[in-house]
Amino acid sequence: MSLHPMPGVPRDTTRRIGLLGGSFNPAHPGHRHISLEAMKRLGLDEIWWLVSPQNPLKSGDGMEPLPTRVARARQIAGHPRIRVDAPELLLGTRYTLDTVRALRRVYPRARFVWLMGADILPQLVDWAGWRDLFAAIPIAAFARPGWGYAALAATAPRTFARYRVDAENARQLASCEPPAWCFIPSRLDSHSATAIRAVRPRRTRTKGKTISDQNSSPGTRQLPDRRKAIDALLTLVRRSLEDDKAEDVVVIDLKGKSAFADYMVIASGRSNRQVVAIADHLAEKLKQNGHGYTPVEGKQGGDWVLVDAGDVVVHIFRPEPRAFYALEKMWALENEAVAKPVKAKPVKKAAAKRVSAAKPPARRKRAS
């Protein structure tokens, strides 16, 4: 067979490869985030972004031309171990199952893993030959905002529950004979194809309970009007959360740390119903104040709801999922620990002598 759907990849490759398919309309940093997590958590050698000419489950309305989507995806990927192409054009396939089978024929020695966000798990039953897909390739589903463990109750994961690999053993997934799949509760990313954010300059002003980055330079500061608008948006969000009795509200300053927003707000509700109500009321208040339609994700489960207000992204959790994902730590506290190392206190001579006396003698090397 002379097909080379992925240029530069030898047919006898034995690499461990993650396949991330989709319309990429447009590609965004969330795709890159999942790819980097997959390489780390699954021990993959590289990731292939399979840009679909046309998703059979989506309308062609608003779809950018394929060359445009491929070009943007390559720009977003920006990693030597992420390959971007549209192999379905050469393979002549349309559905995921057919594409996977064709790639396995072309690269019979490669170890493939299909990658997806956990939000896709409930949709799998609408895919052509979804049961056969589980039998054709190991699958890794990564947690997405609003789609954590609640997605595991969907039909597809329940059907193949006995073939689930524990996240602790995720690095073995590429070597497993299918069916085999794994849910990865990894660090979360809020990007979505409907809410792309341009890279924004950094600012220095902070307010309230905010975990800040103070290292902006004069040449990157935003215009006063824009700063005021974002501060007003943040104030509106805080007031809405306070009015609905949200608990443990924390604001994380993302300037210089992320491209999708300037602030991340994290709050808790005592129950699923309160979490959803807080999110709905916030979206309504944003609309009333001229911010238009606000995407809300995760209302189906109610454990964790994401409200994308543009420059301010709001995560509303029940206490247990919030403690599990620990977004505060992942996004902010680690950076603070790096920026502000704890200095050791000087030890007084008397104390030093006591510590020295308490130490066990050095172990002698055993004679060979």
C-alpha cells in the first residue's frame, strides 16, 4: 500500500500515538492542553490532530474551509510532537471508526489511542459503529468543565464499564488490547470552539481576594476604558454570586498565565440545584447588563457548572468536586510557591548543636 496519510511517518513506526479528531473549527488551546496531558499521563510519543473535512454530526453552516482550519490548527499546536493533517481526504473515510481502521492498516505496528473530552462520552451512542470503535482502539476521555464523573453515567461508558482502566494505570492504555478505555481526571482547561479568546496584554491592577501576577511591564498595559470594563464585569459577577449565597468565592488573576480570560472566579453551592441556580441567575444578570448570550456548560450534572463571561470565567462547584479538582491550587498556588519561596530561618548555635547531636551517625559503606 502506498498511502502516506501522515507525511513523514514511516509505515513500520512503533510509536505510541494519540489520535485527536474533530472539525477544529477553530482549533484552540484546549486541544493543545488535552494533547500535552495525553503525552504526559498516557506516556505517548506524539499526538495526531485529525482535522475532519466535515463532521457527519454537524452542519456545514459556519464551517471554515479545510485549509484554513488546518493552518490554524498547526499554528495553535506549536509543538514538535503534535502533527496536524487531514488524512481522511487521502483515506477516503468519513466516520471515526473507518478512519481508525484505515490508520491501523497503514501503520500496523503503531500503538494508537483515541483521545476525547469527557463531554463526548454521552454523545458516543450517536456515532456510527460506536460499539465497534471501542473494540478497535483504546480510548482516553479527559475531564472537561462540567463533564467529570457525571459523564461516566452515560450509556457508552456504562456499556463498557468492565473494560475501564484505572487512571493510575493510564500509561498502560496504549499497550492494551481493545476494548479498553480510561477516564483521566486531569487539570482542566476552559477553552471551547464557541468561546475563543485572543491573547490579551497583562495588567497590574488587582482588587479583592485575588491571586495576582504583578510582573507586567509599562508597554503591555491595557487602555483605561478596557480595564474599567473588565473591573465592572468582575464586580457584577461577584455581586451576583453574593446575592445567591455562593460560598468560598475566590478570584484568580490569570493575566500573563492564560490566553482565554483575565480572571477565573471559583465558588461553591451546597447542592446541585443551588449550583445550577447560581449559574442561571448569573447568566441572566449578564444578559440584562448588556453582555449578551453567555455560554453555560455542565448544567446536566450540576456538580460543576462553567459560566463563560468572556474576560471572566466562572466555575461553580459542589464542595466535593471542587476539593477533588482543586483549581485554585493548579492555577495559582503553584505559581505563588515558585514566585515566593519560603526562606529558611537562621538556626541558633545552641539549637544547631542539639540538632547535630540528634542526627544518627553516617552509615558506613559496606565492604565489597
